[in-house]
Amino acid sequence: MAGNPRNGRPYRRLTAWLRAQRLPCWICGHNIGYELDARHPLSFTLDHEVPLSKGGILVDRANARAAHRRCNSARGNRPTAPRQPVRSSRRW
């Protein structure tokens, strides 16, 4: 029986490499709480730009993105473009 590929060394290396860069969330653009517990909604998760269910590769660095757990879960397997941070307007 094959194990979970996310427990393998290549995936753990990819996650460590991405975590070390300390990038903001690619979906919402806000900073990620890298020191937070993994269950926290604003903690770091590895997201795949092209979802695995749509043909994305699990351990491809070009497909790996840093995301909040909440943003990653809300996106699901939809190949959406990242949202730009909202800027305040001076319109009254």
C-alpha cells in the first residue's frame, strides 16, 4: 500500500523551502503568520497554483505558492487568479 505523498521527503523539502522565503499569501496579498500553530486560519500552507485535481504537480516549485490556511481552503480546487489587495479610495 502506498503512503501519503505529502509525507514524503520531496514534499517536506518543498514546504520548508517555501516557508523559508516568508512570502505573503499569494491569494489575498496579506502577511502570513509563519509562527502560528498549523491549525490557525492565518497560518502557512503550501497551495498549488494549478490544483492537483486539474493536473498540477505535487512537488513542482513553479506550481507551489504560500497561502493562508483559510484562503487555501476557500479557494478549493478552482484555478482562480490571485486577488489584488484592496486599496482605499478617496471617493466620498
